[in-house]
Amino acid sequence: MDPQDVKLPKDLQEPIRLPSSEFQREPKSSWIRYAAQILAALSVSLGSMQVGYSSSYTSPALVSMRDDATATFEVTKHMSMWIGSLMPLSALVGGIAGGPLIEYIGRKKTILVTAFPFIGAWLLITMAQNIPMILAGRALCGFAVGVASLALPVCLGETIQAEVRGTLGLMPTVFGNTGILLCFVVGMYLDWRNLALIGAILPLPFLILMFIIPETPRWYISKGKSKMSRKSLQWLRGKDADITDELTMIEKLHQEYLDSEQNASQNMFSELTKSKNLRPLLISLGLMLFQQMSGINAVIFYTVQIFQDAGSTIDENLSTIIIGVVNFISTFVAASVIDKLGRKMLLYISAVLMAVTLFSLGGFFYVKSQDVDVTAFGWLPLVSLIVYVIGFSLGFGPIPWLMMGEILPANIRGSAASIATSFNWLCTFIVTKTFEDVIGVIGTHGTFWMFGIIVVMGFVFVIISVPETRGRSLEEIEKKFTGPVRRMSAVANMKPTPMSC
């Protein structure tokens, strides 16, 4: 029989058409599929607004405290440094405490409970009748900041799918910078007490939303609560999503993690000091060191004072707001180019911009110290700090935190992340506490030049020690340092299978 004489059923006679239009429709509706994850990311990221607000509070507040004629206490220059630096010192303790907390009570509960010390701290400052009450409020606020700065990225990493992690993973930085900008703007119109009262109100929406979202599926699995893990994952992925494969993979990887943990040394110190683990830890610590020793928090904490000392012709409060806006916008620029240029290239650009502007700012203050009239160059401090903040936001701001999650091996990740976070806040404390003391010893110009030299050293460190992680899976990065070891967070970082169209 001739094959051409065979009659096919009518429904098979139509040519097969690939649903090419489906790919055009996808962008319009894709974000609907991630609605629950967007809500979760929004809820978690609102905590970063408190971190940003707390970090920038002293910039407008210290000036207001010194000028407050109704205050029953005097804020000396020495005490100003303690008010500014006690928060990062306390955050160091919070960073250490955050590691055990997220393991024992969970990611969600840890983040949730930080709202209460935040509220209590700001109310304490609002009602302060003496310096000890202000210091106690700053210490309590700093502890909550330290816990939040560790718990927020862990919670997001275990919640968001790879397809939207780049965008939603940016939200903590966006809200952190929003908190800084909000503090600068409101600080123009409110005194230090009312500014603290605003800080007490900010955690309320964050507190409400955190009650809505579930605990992370991975934490439930780690506690043997498989049913709760399934329920949590189904909520995050959508009620119609098939989560069987993802949940099975999470359970399998957790079992592999437990098996490897049983065979590993029980001495965490010996694990941390093994050469295969020590190198990524030292790289992470190095990035944290140069991030803070670049002077960023001295700039944020004392922005208003810097402009006052510079004798800038531009209103110092307006200049501060401009810097806050630039910091906010630069976050989006960094997000749009980080996967195109790579981590190292952005760190190079960041270091060059910061070094040039720090040396320029130092030059301005040096000329001013020689009793030269710098009125015609009153715009230079603002321009220098704008470029400096752009440089920081492009590289040395977000990348050390990003790479901490990328390069630390799974078997030491919790302990190593806690060490890196605490070390970051220790460096923040040192910079903010000694900033005015250093100015008294080597002058304002010498201080900015010192920061510039440190940034140059950071540039060399990146060239020699920091690996490029762009386009590499976490398994590939870990293999480079420690050999072929499966990491518990593999599911959270799986890439979707490429599709051709």
C-alpha cells in the first residue's frame, strides 16, 4: 500500500504549530506567578528600612541635639562620637547572636522579633532626659540591626526562586537606601526627638506583614517538619504550582548535608581554619574590611557636619538629601549592570571613583586649612561626595554582601557568615568612633586621604585575591575553593532550563 493513500484522522491532519506567542505573553503575566514571593520579599525587605534609618539617624540628629536649647543635658563632641558609634558596636553583638537565633527559632521569627527592640529603642530615645537613655536606645537599636542584617539575606535566599532573585534580591538594598533618604529628608524639618518617633512608627507595617508570610521551607525541613515545609513552599510558589520535585530536592540535599556533617569534624574552629574553608572566609572578611574602611559610614553618620566644616555654599541639609537620592538611584544602576560587567569590574570602577573623590575632598580641606578662600569651590564637597556614593553603591557597597553568600562553603556558612557580619560591624564601629579623633590628629584632609589610600589597597586586594563569580553556579564556586561538595542551598540557586524559541 502506498503510504500516501493512508488517511490520517482529521484532528491529526492539521500542521503542528508551536505556541510561539506564548513567549511574548509570558512577560505580561509572569510576575503574577511570583505574587506570593513578591509579598514575602517586600515584608522581609521592609526590615532593611530600619537598618538604613538607624544608620543615618545621627547625621541630622546630632546637629539638632547640640542646638536644642530645651534639652536638660549637653552633647559634647566626645559624646557625639559615642552616640554615633554605639549602634554599630551593638550591631556586632547582634550579628553574633543572629546566627544561633535563625537556627533555633527560625528565620521568620528572628526577623519578626527585631521589630520590638526597634520600637523600644526609638521610644527610649524620644523620651530621653539624659545621655544614658540615648545611649541605651542606640545600643538596643544596634542589636536589632545586627540581627536583621544577618537574618534578612538568609530568609530571602531560602524564599525566592532563581528566576526573580536578581530583582527581588535587590529589595533590601532599595529599602535600606529608602530609610537613609527618609531620615535625611525628615531630618530637615524635625528635631531629634520627633525624628526618633518616626523611627518607632516605621516597624509597624513591617511587623504586620511578617505575620502573613510563612517560615522558610528549608528551616522546616531542618527541623523535620515535612508537612509544614510543603505548606510553606506551596504558599510561596502558588496554590496551583507543582512543588513535588523542588520539595524532594530540598529534602534530599538536606539529608546529604546531614550525612556530610556526621562525617565532618565536630570542632567548628578546626573546620573554619582548614585551608579550603579559610581562603573564602578571608576573602569575605577582606571585602568587609575595605567596604567599611573606605569611610562610608563616617560619611553617612556625619554628612551634615562634613558640609558645615567645609563651609559649603550649598545648604548642608539639601546636600544631604541630594546624596541620599543619589545613593537610592545608584542601587538600580548597580542591579542593571552587575551581571553584565561582573563583580570584579564593578569593584574596580568602585575603587577608582572612591579613591579619586576622597583625594579630591582631602585636597579641598587641605587648601581650606591653609586659610585660602575656597568660597568659589563650595560646590566641590557635594560633587565629590555624590561621585563617592555612586562609586560605593556600584561596587564596594552591595558586592561584599553578595559574595559572602556566593563563596562561603555550605558546611561553615552559618558560622562564617556570622563572623563576617560581626566583623563588618566591628569595622563600622572603629570608623565612626575614631572619625573625629583621627581628624583631630591628622586633620580633615589627612583623614580623607587616609581613606583614599585604604581604597587603593582594596583595589589591589581585589586584583590579587577576589575571584570572578559572574555566571557561575554556587556548586562551581564551591568546587573552586573546596572541591565537589553539594551545598544545601542548591535548590534556591537553580537556574531555569534554557528554552529555545
